[in-house]
Amino acid sequence: MVNYRPFEFIVSTLGGSAQEMFGLHDLMRVIREDCDIYTVGLGKVFSAGTLLLASGTQGKRKIGKNCRVMIHSVLGGNHGPLHSLENEMDEIRWTQDRYIEAMVQETNMTKTHLKKILNRKVNAYFTAEQAVELGIADIIF
């Protein structure tokens, strides 16, 4: 077995594409099998960035004292024929369900608690202390 050095992944983002988030999350899960990933949340960790911060090696996920974390439901915006829109809604539901499953696996949150946050239909903001309580991060610096 090869002994890899841990690496640090700094997260400071307004968010972004759910598909790109899942791509990085899958990669991080594979890398964690061979080495630790130290995640560091700085400034703002919004939307897709929240799962990435939480995807570091448990016990090695740091967050700045003044960092803000934000979670919200998956966003979609499409137009076109009804059948295309129905297809897009199915994809958005799949993405939302997968996001919930991934967050539950990476944090201390239950599916019920996370759904309650998302069902408020607003951006939910958290302090560094709250992020640690939710299991998104482990250590405040």
C-alpha cells in the first residue's frame, strides 16, 4: 500500500453546479480511501461548497471563526415544451434527493432535519459554531 501525504482543500465559494459538486464529492470519497483530506472553510461556504467542506476526512475539517455557511434547495431554471419541463423536474428531484443523501452521509444531520431546513424554501445561513454542531466541520480556528 502506498502511503500518501494528506492534502488541504480550501473551500470559499458562492456555490455552483450540482453536477460539478457531485464530481468533486465522488473524487474526494475515492481519495479518502488512501489519504486524509483536510478541508478548510474560509469566508463563505455556500450551496455546493457546503457538501465539499463536509467531504473532508472527519476530524480534519476546519472552519474559520467568521465563516458563513449556507444551504438551500437545488435550483433549476428551464423553459420549453411541457414534456421537457417534466423531464427536467425529474432530474431536479433526483439531484435534490442525492444531495440530501450525500449530506446525511458526511454530516451529523438526519434526513428529516435536513429536509426541514430545505423545505423552508429560503437560504439557510449558519455560523461556524452551527456548522460544527451540524457536522459540516469539526474545528473552528
